[in-house]
Amino acid sequence: MTKTKVTVTWIKELIRNGDTSPFYNTKEWGALSERKRRLEHYECERCRVRGIYKQGRIVHHKKYLRLYPELALDINNLECLCDDCHNDEHHKQTQLNEERW
């Protein structure tokens, strides 16, 4: 495997091709995501705000990578989440009310 320099241009190309997994497999992302987990003591930030302490295994882009590739490696755009909070973020379902069925 050849070493690819992580650049905004490269990330935009991955987004256009519909596969950002090469970015998430880079040494740069691995080091940054581990740093974020350590900073948050491996706890879910959203649960912690509610007084619940759960393991935060996933590092999530608050401003989505596909919309803000320039923030891909900005630690201030990252949050440490548990599996449940991460799934809630990415699988939000439209709530039905009494007028919809």
C-alpha cells in the first residue's frame, strides 16, 4: 500500500467517489482519534453531560466529513461517543405525529 498524504483535495475526491474509508484508515486519523479518546477519558461526551458514564469508543465528526472536509483533522470538530449515541446521530428517524401514518 502506498502512503497517501491526507489533504482536503484527497478527502474531497474520496467523498466524490462515495468511499471515505481510506481516510479513516490513515495513520493521521488513527493518531488523532486515539488522542481525542484519551482526552475524554474514553467516555461518551453526550452521556456524560446527562450524568451517565459509558465507554466512548467512536470518534465522531460534529460537522460531518462529507460537508466539511477541511475540518477532517480538527480536534475541535470531534466528539467521543458511545455506540448508542453514535447510532442515534446517524440513524435519526422522522417522528410521526397524529397527522401522519
